[in-house]
Amino acid sequence: VERLCRLFTGRINRNLARELIEEHGGLQEAACFLMLTHNKYLHTTNTEYVRDLQKDAAKFQETLESPAEDMQFACETCNKMWWKRVPKRKQVSKCYRCHIKYEPIPPEHQWGIGEFQCSQQHTFKGFGIMGRTKSKCYTCDQQAELMFIIPPRKRERDTQRPRRHRHNCNGINCYNPNGDYQLGSNGKPPLCIHPLSHSTEKPVRIHWASKIHISTGSTFVTILDQGSLDTRARSPANSLETISEGSWEEDDNV
């Protein structure tokens, strides 16, 4: 049944293929009946097949229009952190060292260069960890909260003038401490990530590890994540011998 459907893709469904095989006494006889006679089935289109194609086309269009955003990833095993622009439909990135796929770090746990804001609405940029780092505002001399982390891609386009004052935060290892060592909002000891605050040759790069990605088995999204669709021409089957018995099942489980 599957081989006959495969040979006449888009023309007959499984139920019709089964009826033709039973009526004509075999697979080869049913195929000859369809190919050697001016049969009405060859001049019509399987409505179920067309409906499935329309659904796939709509899903494909929706996927292509899905926006992308810069997300932070971190592999604790390799002590590596990186940023990558990923589509919202599937936010996954692979560590280039261990080749393990990871999920992005939640925005509330990101770290790097971010924007601080004090109670007087003054803003400036500096190093910090979300929920843990507080920095001194040199305009009003108050503590400023870290609002968000700026991805490297956006920092490259930023035309704002660099900060004139030295870095100053509540990190216990800050090279220019302000004396305020209160815990961050998530209860962990504050830590300064400014390059000048690292006293060792191998500083701690991972402040929040990414979770290992567990595949959901979505074939459609996985194909699109390969970079491009397979556009190689496929020649039609010339005979039943060119179609394997398991080809139908194999295609359903790619």
C-alpha cells in the first residue's frame, strides 16, 4: 500500500491504494491499471494531500517570519560563555568545544556590560550581574540598579559616549569598591566581573550555567535550523522496484 501511494504521490491515498490492490489482485496489477489506462484517478488530486501541503506552507511561512534575538549561553563544563542570535521559535546553541546543545540563560541571570539606572533616572553603562550588582551613580552619588544586559551586537551600534568615571560596584572583589557589600536580590554574594577585578589568570566566566537542551523531536523546526532547505532536484520513481518497502515509514521518522 505504501509503495503504491509513493509511486502516485498526491493522486491516491492509502484507502484507495488498498482497494485497488484488493480489486486487481496485487500491487503490480494495481500499478499497471493506473498507468496503462486513462483512469480518472490520474486526472484528479488527492484532497488530503493538498490540504497537508497547505498546512505545511502556512507553518513554513510563519516560521520564516519568526523574529530572532540575541541570547547569552554558557557551558559550565568548558567554562565558556557566548552570545548568539537565535530565532524565538527555537532558542538553542551548541558549545563549539563539547558540542552539547544548550538553552539560553534567562534575562534575569545574564551578566556582562549592561545599563544601570538610579532612583533619579540617571543611566550609565558598566559591568555587572543581573540581580546582584549595584553601581555608584557619580551624578547623584546613589546606588544604581542593573536594568538589563546589552548584547555585543547592540553595543557595537551604540554611539553613546563612554563612561568617564572609574567602575565602582558592590562586588566583594571590586578593584574600586564602594564599601557596600549587601547581597543581591537573588540572595547570592555580589561579585564584580570587571576585567581589572580578576586577580587570577583563569577568572570565573560562568555565573549562571545554561540548561542542556532536550529535543522535542520537532522535525519541521529542526530542518529549518540547518541553515537552508534541501533544494536538490529529486527524480520521480520510474517503477515500483525503485521504491523500498520502508520508504514511507522512514520519511515519517526523519
